[in-house]
Amino acid sequence: MPAKKTSRRARLIVIVVVLLLVAGIGGGTYWGISTVRDSFPQTTGSLKLKALEAPVSVKRDGSGIPQIYADNSEDLFLAQGYVQAQDRFWEMDVRRHMTSGRLSEMFGAGQVETDAFLRTLGWRRVAEKEYKQLPDRTKEFLKSYSAGVNAYLEDHEGSALSVEYAALDLDGKDYKPAPWDPVDSVAWLKAMAWDLRGNMSDEVDRALMTSRLDKDEIEQLYPEYPYDRNKPIVDHGAVDPVSKEFDPKTEADETGGQDTANGADTGTDAGQPGSGGAQSPADGMGEGGVASGGSGTANGAQSVGEATQGASTQLGTVAKKLDKIPGLLGPNGSGIGSNSWVVSGKYTTTGKPLLANDPHLAPQLPSVWYQMGLHCRSVDKSCPFDVSGFTFSGMPGVVIGHNQDISWGLTNLGADVTDLYLEKVSDGHYLYDGKEVPYRTREETIKVAGGKDRTITVRETNNGPVISDRDKELRKVGDKSPVGNAAPDRGDGYAVSLRWTALEPSKTMDAVFQLNEASNFSEFRKAARDFAVPSQNLIYADTKGNIGYQAPGRIPVRGKGDGRYPAPGWDPRYRWKGYIPQRALPWEYNPERGYVVTANQAVVDREKYPYMLTDDWGYGARSQRINDLIQSKIKDGGKISLKDMESMQMDNSSEIAKLLVPYLLKIDVKDPYVREAQKLLEGWDYTQDSDSAPAAYFNAVWRNLLKLSFGDKLPKELRVKGDCLYVAPSDDSGPVDDLSGEERLVRECGQRSADTAQPDGGDRWFEVVRKLLKKPDSDWWKTRGTARRDGDENRDDLLGHAMKDARWELTSKLGKDIGTWSWGRLHRLMLKNQTLGTEGPGVVQWLLNRGPWDLSGGEAAVNATGWNAAGGYDVTWVPSMRMVVDLSDLDNSRWINLTGASGHAYNAHYTDQTDKWARGEFLKWPYSEKAVAKATDDQMALTP
């Protein structure tokens, strides 16, 4: 272990030195400056690409955003691949290594565990199957895109690709990127689906809570959705009446997906054993060998019994593994989400619809989005694309945007598409329906830069891959997960497998192209049928004045159980029965109310809908605020302008402050020091501007309230790392200390990252506290006393305690003078360069990262600059882009990205949009050929 740390530290030192030289800082040498510029894209003149059939024009505006013009679809996507590789190949390369579980090939042994988990999930294997079943036309588009990327790679290597490759080269890695493959593009959809997978984290957390809380207490922390207060997306049942212009009877019924639950990526089901039923060899990592309890032993590793003595739950270990998987789109929790809404021309100043979208994802540098226009010079069946919007680097087409006829936006539906299954395994078999069934196995070899290859063994049951195998500490399996009396003996513990819709091949890639060329609502819905994973809310508007909504996705129909807790894998009654038919998924077309709002709230009232989508919705704080803002604008005949839509996206109002502040102001605070801070809340309008002192103090009170009432009562697996408490021992606690002579306590320290710990302060916690405020004597308000102060006995005690702790916390962070406090000084955004900018000495961050920015907004505000209350105030997710589309004049639309077009650290377009983004400003979004020509600063010709 020390040798690994030394090796890693040495690599970081080399990288620092290289980057200093490359940046020209170490001596301003010509070599350093030329190396930096070597990777900048050519944006003028002409380039020959032998794979092209006809000339292509690439026009870039003053922000470096490209618009591509071609005579045929193949050339269009080939040019897209070339241009994206010019700006973002490092990002693309890291992404494909992540999705295929090959990060160790680039970065060494420190990524082996992450690779092992991703190999177990098998994203790349599923993507290969998806590619094979895609229509020929879609395959040709993917091949053309790959040809464009590879045309760029033919003429660029090392520092000519990016500064980061220069660092890898001189670090002795001798790394050379492999050619781009169409499957590399398809596999990115798996990362997208992983980060937007729904309630899996909640399912794990509820199981972990059983070590400290009983079932009723857990359910109090997951209250029912407030349908009476926060409107669902579709408010008249599954389907609203439609206009005469659209006949839903003409649509197909199904997604093309199966309605029978096959083993996830195994080809087997109950009673159909797969290959490799014999006991597996150890994998060289102490993770994949098989013991009677489902946890393997490596050479020289301790036995299962020894390893589980005094250890925490296997689900806790699984949770830690999930925590380490790169979240390229964002932390998966109750705060993550997105906003989108569309308003009919009946209520707009333009007389045509206005559509807004701002997905909330992890802040990263460069932004996950890449702005681009893709234009066929003559739009016809052979070249049907005239589309502009936000793309993913490494994937052809436009993900969110508009074409000449329609516009669309996406938010996460949050459907429950994952289930964890407890598996009773022993001697190469797992228990199913009273029988011992051989599980399938496969070996995966992980190549490690600068080290020896590692081999792991992946096991699969009929429910999916056994994800608990990725635990070299060999802890108990499913030790605390609640099970019924009929469950088999735990023995050495249960294994944990994952059933997930994304592990079954789909045609989501084809749906992207169909959306890009759709011209009406019928074609839009047809495209949505193939948008299997991740399940998204799709909003719609067209130039004829229609608006709409469709919930697509492959969403399971369960047998027994509701997906809220891990299910018994041995019981066939808990198997999935199939999927909700696409014709039965909620949708709307020109709803009478004149607008559609989606912000991760409930899609439809569960009492009015026959299928279960999920019970773990966002709780509607943002969506209802948007609804209220729209209503306030259109009442008494008012109209909404494009500027109004932009202003709504920047709304900073705190919904929890509106609820809680009146209670805080009633507390009789005796301490003049704390009273001074309490006065900040008097007359506050609940807006969270970056220069607001009241917003800073309130959010500190909210954070401390959550810690006192809930955080200190949660198990260590949910609390933030470094948060150590003396608590009454649970079943798996370590040595007990007698601190007081009266009570024996154990010191427990949190295990979660600051981005994913609980309580995170999202709008689920708004609902929890809302209910408890009416119960001033609830046990949740009670806290343990210490030698310095008595414990809290009721609500008002704890509120006073939280205000005092907040005052002292902000004094430490912001100073004694409350006149100098501001929310933005606490609530800061740092943009970190992918991989090399996320760890290591501060000089690396200084070279590659940018920031900080002091931000307005907050948790569950429409301007959702999210932060995790358990971990601190730093911004953990953001509106990753913003757009407002004007269907009366597409050239009047507006867009802004979090960073810029370029992924090159010293390029002028690296973060040139960020200041505008932080202020809520937009760029003009030229679309027509005339508008694009007027905005063009650089033009390049690609020729055969």
C-alpha cells in the first residue's frame, strides 16, 4: 500500500512539472507556449478529409460555437465527429474509458476498483449488443461520426491532442489513443442512464437506516408526495383530451422492448442455468472468488468469518462503491434534477410557444454539454437534418434543442428502473424458487498503466450482476436488509445483485436521430417510444403553436414488492413481470391550462394512474414555484415574454425559508450575539441573492437544524466523512467506550462523500420538516445533552440551538461582523477539469481548474445551484446550461453553457460563457443561414 501511494504521488509531481512547463510558467519557453497552442483547433482556411463525399462548411461565432453545413447526412455527422474531437477529445477519451471500465489504462492502479465495478455492470457489453440491433441508417450515422473523430486522430497525437496528453506522455505512460468506435458513442448513454437512474440510492439508504431506525421512523423520512399542494405534470389522469389535429390511435403500442423479464444481460431466467456454474477462481483483487456466503477470498486473504467480525453491512460497502463511481452528470440524490416548461402562444407576447430548459447536473470543466448546429444544405429525405442545440461530445446528433419545426427539452422523470436483490449464494450456485441454480461467470482483465494486469471474476444471477462482489474487505452480504420470516438462513450473508433497465439493450441512440428530424407531435411521440433509458420527461412545442408532453422510457412492472427496499432474489414473486406499455405512459397535447411544467415532480397522481412509476419523486418545490410564477404572469390577461422566461430561470426564492422563518422569528433568543443574527431574518423576502446576508444565515440555520434533528441520528454509512459522534452502539458497532460512567457509547465516523451524505437538505427534507413543525414534541426534535449544554427537549429548543450553532459557524467562516456576510461567500462554484483537476496538489487545480464564482440560488430553488447540507455550502450541482426557444422566431432564441466550447485549458473559449451564466445572461442563438452568417467570426472548409 505505501508503494502505491508513493508511485501515485510521483506521477502527480511529474504531471505538475509538465503542466508548468506546458503552460510556459516555469520559464516561458518557446516549447511550452507552442505546446499549449499545438492543441488549439484550426477554425479557418481548409482541411482535407479523405472520408468526405462533398465539401462541408464549419462556421464558428465569437464564442467558438460551430454550425456545420453539409450536402448529405454522412458528411454532416463525419464533420460533427471531427469538430467535437478538435475541441473536446480529451473529454471524449476519458468518457469512453470510463464507460468501458478502462480508466486504469490511462491513469494507473488508482482506478482499478472503479474499473472493476464498471466491468461488473457491463456497460460496454450492453452497448455492443445495442449497436448490433440498431437500424442500418443509425449505424451508418455512428460510423460516419467515428470516421470524423478518427480523421482528427490521424493527424494529431500527444500535445497536439491536448495539454493533458503531454502530461501523460512525459509521465512515462506512453499512452496512445485507440481509434474511435461507434460503440464508444452508444456506451455514453449508459453513463447518462447511471447518473439519472432513479431511486437506487434511496433504496440503499432505507436499508442502511434499519441499523439505527425502525420502519416507521424511516418512512417518516420519506413522506408521501404532497399532491394536494404541488401539482403533478399531468393533472387530468394519464392522457388529456387531444385536439382534432392529432389522432393517438395511429401510434404504435410498444417500445420494441420486451414485456417479459429476462435475466439482465445473462440470457438466462429462472431454472435456466448459465455457463460457468463451478466455483470461481480468485480475481487477484480479493473480490471475485466465491465462498459459501457469497463473498470471495483472494490468495492469502482472510476468511469470510474473520473479515466480517465487527464489520458494517454489505449494503454499506455497496453504498461506498456507488459513491466512488464517477458521476459525470451529477450526484444521484433527492436534490438533483432539472427544470423545463413550455407556455402556449395563448399566454405569450409572441403569440407562439416559448420553451425553457435547464438540466441540473454536476459542475465540470468543460461542461458536459457542447453547443452545435447541424444543417443539411437542402433538407429532404436523403438529408433530413436542420437542427441546433446541445450535444454530448462523443455522440452524434443533438440531445436537446430545436429544428425548423419543433423544439424539445428534457428533465429526469426519476422512474424506479433499478432493483437490488438479496441473493443466497453458495458453492457456485444461488437459491431461486427452492432450487440451487448455477450462476453465470465471466472473467475480465483490467490493463493497468505502469502496473500488472488485474483479472476479476463477474458473477450474474437471473436478476443481474452481483455488485456486492466488488468488495475486497469481504463484509457480510445484506446483513441489515429487512427480510421476511420465510427468508433462508443468512449464513455468512446475502449477496446483492442489480436489476436495471439500462443493462438490457435498447434503441435510445436511434431515438436521438428521430427527435432531430421530427416535424410534428406524432413524429415526436414516435421518437420518444424508443427513448428507453434514461427515462426522461420530454416537453414539446412547434412553430404551428402546439405544445405537449410525453413520458417515455422502459419502466418495469413489478410482481410482489414496490422497489423501496432490496427484494428477496430467491422468491420468484418478486421478479419483474414486464414493462409499462408505451401507449399507457402519460402524455398531454395542448392542455387546457396552456402550459406544461416538468421539474422532477410526480408525473401523475398515483390514485389516477394504474401503474407505479416510482414513489421517490422530487417533492415539487421547484415545479410548484414555476407553476406559481406562470400563474402570476398570466392572471388577468397578462402575457409572458422571452425575458420573463429568462427571469424565471434565475428565480432564487427559498421555499423552505417561507415555511421555517416565521417559526425562527418566534424563538425568544436571550443571547445578544445570536439575536443579532436572528434579526437578519426580519423582513427578508426569502430570495437567495449572492450578496444576501439573511440568505447566508438562514441556510446555515437550515444546515444545523438538519444535523441536530436527523443527521446525528443516522447510521455512519449515511453521514459525511469525518463526522464522528459518540452514539449508543448498534449491532455492528466496534469497541464501546464508557465516557460518563452511566452510559456506554461508541465512536462512529461517517463514511459518505460530502456530495452524497444525508440529510442533503433537498425538498424531501422540506416535507419532513413541514410535518414535524406541527408536532413540537416529536422525538426528532430531541437531542442528547453534553457536558457543556443540556439536550433539546422540543422543537423550539432545537430551533434555538440551530440558530446559535449557525451564528458561531458563520462567525468562523465569514467573520464576526454580520454586515460583511453574504450567501455567495459561502455558496461557491469551482469548475474542475476532468480527472487531472480533481485531485492532487493545489498547483494542479490552479493550472487546470477555474473559479471560484460566488453564486445566487440554492437547494430546490428554480435557480438550482444545489448544495448538500450534510457536507457544506459548496455548489454540487448547477443548471448545466440554460435555453429559451422562441417558436415565433427561432433566431430570437437564447442559450448559454456553463463553461465554453473548448476543452483546452488555455483556449479563449475554455470558460468564456461562465461569467454570463453566473449572472443569468444569455447568448444569442442564431439558427437560420442568414443569422449564422451574420454571427460567424471564423469559417473553415472541410474538403474531400
